[in-house]
Amino acid sequence: MIFLSRKDRDNPPARLGINAALEQLRRAVDNEDGNRFNHSYYPHDDITELLRAYSIDKLVLAPGDKPKCNYCESRIEKAVKLQVEHYRPKALVSPGINDNVELPGYYWLGLEWTNLLLACPKCNGKDAKANKFPIRGVRAIAINPLTPLAGGGLALDRTHLRVDSDVLTNELPILLNPEVDVPENFLTFDIDGIMDGHGQDKERGDVSWETYRLNRPELIVERLDILTKFQKKIMVDIGAFEIHVTDEAVLFYYFTQTCKDILARNSAEEEYTLWGRYVNDHIDDFIQKYVPQEYGIRFRNAYDAAVAEIQAVAVA
């Protein structure tokens, strides 16, 4: 999970404001029931294409781009199918940390653009987030954002629906929202790819990775697979050097190229970016575990050279 800032909160897709959609919102508000919505509104291309682009920190997808789950950062082919997910559940809220009974969902947010994210079934399924939404303190009070128009139809006022409105910022969610929170402040790893909470509010990190199931076995395997592929490349390059197929300068060049690939894992377009950033922030731990001791200093020097080269290109 990484911070995603691309969404234009002021301009929701037109699909979320058409008359038929507003009529469904009216029924949901009148009946205090988030199940009154037709789910066909959310998977519409106007919505999903934007969410898919935002998931890799872009405004528009380019050919070959691979969207990711906003929570686990699995790409679409590994996540099976990405779903439009309501951060605050619209149908109901499962018993939580400070309220031990099932509650009505945030039905009045059923069409709210800033409440929609992109998630895979394994992060959003019944064994994961589903309808869970633990908070601290008091839950936001439901409001009616609709006003009947004189000539017929409905007008939608989003003032108190937006994620940054006073109504919702006064509520204290525990689950991290990648479009609001900076996950690096709450989540970390160890070098074996296991996620953990950390920072001044470790509880939010812990509850989030547990709820979204961000330590499920296949994710840990995927994280470690990234590192073992780097290790294999490093060992091939060392092998060529030791049998004198390459010399010191060529080994340094190959090490530098591998380090550039490691640095590329910082990009939001990469799968498991948060993990890649952790590895780069703890590159000495990576070297200690995955690079033979006698080549550790060489590899660290190559890493520093790769950083300097990338920075020079960025400045230019």
C-alpha cells in the first residue's frame, strides 16, 4: 500500500451523478439501506479506468500499464479481478473495536467519488476487509445530501460527503486509506518480507495489515521472489568474474545495473512498491543477506554509484 494522490476530488465521474444514480441514492437514504444501489454503476469504464490509472500514480493509463490493488499492490493478473471498493462500507458495518453490534452502512456515501478505491477480492473479501470499518470515538452521523429540484429530479450536494469534509475528518478511522494516509508512516517490513505496524500510531498499521490480510502467504512469497531474482543475477555475475570471463570493471558495471533495477522498485508503477521502498531504505540488510560477504563492499559502492547516476539524470 502506498499513498495515492492523483484523484481529482472536485470532479467525480459523470456516471456517479446521472439521474438514475441519484434516484438510487434517494432510495438508499429514505430506507437507510445501502443495498438499494445497483452495482452496475461502479464498474463503469468512466470510473474504473480512472481508478486503474490512479493505482499506479497516473492520470491516464498507457499501453502495457498494469493496475494494482490499492491495498496489497498485486497486479491485476495476480489479483484475478480488481473491484471498485467502498472504503467506508455502504451496506453495513461489521461489529468493530468500539461498537460490538452490526450497524447500518454509510449508505449516504454510496455514490461518493472519494469513497471509492480499487481492491482485489483477497483484500476485500469476506475473510478480509469486507464490511469491516473500525473507528475510534463516535461514528459520523448519516446525512441526506439530496435536494428535490422544482422541475423534477434531484440535486446532489457533496459538501459533507467528501473524505476531507468536516463530517468525515471528525471521525477517526483505524483502517488506512491510501488516498488519505501515508502508509510508510504506519507500515514496515522485516527483510524476510513480513509486514508489521510501526510509528507513533502502530495500532492503525497492525489493524490494517491484519484486516486487509497483507501478510497472506502468497504475498510474502511474491515479495521474497523479487529479492531472490536479484540474488540469482548477482551470483551469475560473480560466477563470471571468478572464472575470469569478466574483470573488475565489468563486474562493477553489472552490479550497478542490478542496483538500478533495485532502485526502480521505488516506482509506483512497480508491483509491491512499498516493499521495494523498504528494501532500498534498508539496502545494507539486503546486501548482508543476499550478497556474499567478500563482495558486499563492491555491491554497496555500485549501489551508491547507481543512486548518483539516477540523481544526475533527474537534475539534468
